[in-house]
Amino acid sequence: MVARVLAVLAAVAMVAGALFVRGSLDDADDGKGSSGTTLRIVCATELAAVCEALDDDDGARVDTQVETAATTAGRLTGLAAGAQAPLDGWLVTAPWPAIVSEARSRAGQDPFLAVGEVLARSPAVLAVRADRDEVLTAACGGEPGWKCLGDVAGKAWTELPGGKAEWGRVKPGHPPVATAAGLTVVGAATVGYFATTDLSRTELEDGGFQSWLRRLEQAGPDAGASPFLTMLQRPTAFDAVGVLEAEAGPALVTARAQKPVLLYPSSVATADVVLATTGGRPGDRLDELVSGTTGRQALATNGWRVEGEKAAAGIRTSLKLPPTSNLPAPGVLDALRQEAVRAAG
């Protein structure tokens, strides 16, 4: 009799244990990590639409935050050894997680970030005022590129054949280098100057490049968060702006008068979106969410090129992108970011 009672109790315990394990797995699969806490994702400002889409997805169960890439990079780089990461995933362009990992490795700390496959891409382009485009084309000996723009930055337009006195001086602009877009644009411009991606920090110290970078950084007004949007609202603010196609292409479709011309420099560089996670089940679940229907559609709808998804209006799909970003190594880009800040004064 006692043996029969013990057998029944054992069976009940086994069933209860199975239900507990199943419930734990369900919690992990419904948008929560193994600890039962809601997933935490930080999106770079250029990727805010993905965080918004996850917020609107009732099944996602995530806490989202949007901030500049440099802000997140600073928090993760300075994270003390053994401290809990303030996020489960970081949606940003590819150089930034590597910048953080390299900085932590140099400091003898665990890099801790795992980076997934490229989810979406967007080339860096030049938006040039239509009435300036012909003058710049003549001055540059062909379609204006990054190097030529830096060469003429700050010059009076009257120094260029066909330029008019009322145009003042050549005013370029680009997003802040603290942003994913800004670092991509300045990286692309630097590759245009040197005509190679094989760069080290030594090349950035070259006197000619330093002068060129100062002209590029100081010739225009304060860029603000989006010089391209400023250009659309106040056409006289900038003559040419470096910007990602993801922002400029769709915006030009609905823009009204005085649309700038969108140019694709011959050496195309791209911003490549990745999800960096802190590992474990939360990271895996975030990867499923961001690379799933909600994330992919949010990226494509907002101008990013996503394989297998319909491109948004204004995206020049006839232009095939290079297999890689065509940008310098992450460590060089990080050094370039600091040089650009110094050059801006």
C-alpha cells in the first residue's frame, strides 16, 4: 500500500515538473528571456522605426530605447567587468559593435557582444542643390564626389566657373559623426579622398588630409541631427549634403519645390545594419524578432534595402551594392570620428 502511494506521488511530481519546464520554455518563447524579464533593445536613431514597430507588436514584449550610436557605444565601452549589460540587443550599423569590442579588448575587458548577419543596407549618397550641380560638375571635371566637395568647401562660388556671388561660399554638410549615418558618410568621404579602404590611423594624420577634413567640417553651418531635412526645409542652408539613401530617397519622392539632385559617388560605401546581442536566450529571441516579418518590413518601409523585401519608393534598386561596406576598418573609423570632431573645432 505504501509503495502504491509513493508511486502515485512520484507520478504527480513528474507531471508537475514537466508542466513547470513547459511553462518556462513558453515564457522564453513568448518574448521573454529565460529570467522572465522583458527583452531590452536599443536602436540607433536611424533605425528608430524598427523599435517603434516592435513597440506596436503585441507579441514582441520588448522594452525599446532610441539613441545615437555613440551614446550606446560609450555606455557599453565603459561597462565595468562583471557588470550586467544594460541591454539584450543593439540594432545599429556594423562598425559600432566592433568599435566597442575592440575598445574593451584593449582595456583587458570582455568584449561580450555577439554580432549577427547583415539585416539591411543603405548606400551613402550626395544630395546637391540642382542649380549648384552643373557648376560643381564643371569644377570637379565630372560628377561631384567626396574628395572634390572637400577641395572646394568654403570657397566663394565665384571662384568656380559659373558660380554666382549671391550663393556665398560652398557649404557642405553631413550628419554628426556620433550617429551611424554620420560615421558612414565621413568614412565614405575619407575613402574618396584616399581612393582606398586600406587605411590606418597613420594616414589620418597626413597634413593634406587634415586640411581637407577641416574644410569639409568647418565650411557648412551647424548640421543638426539631419542636415538633409534642413536642406529640404531651407534650401539655402546647404549646397551639398552627405546622407544615407534610406533617408533621402523616400523623402525626395514626396518633397515639393527645389528638390536636390541625388548623386551616387563612384566608390559606393554602405551602412550595414546588424543586431549585436549579449548572448543567451534573450539574444536569440531578439534576433528572431528583428530578422522576422516585423523587423524586415519596418526596415524596408523606411528606405533600407532588405533582401527579399520590396524596396520603398525612391530607392535606386538598379544600383547594385558592393559585397562589403567599402569602409575602413572599425578601429580606423573610430579614430576618424575623433579627428572629425577635432576638425570641426
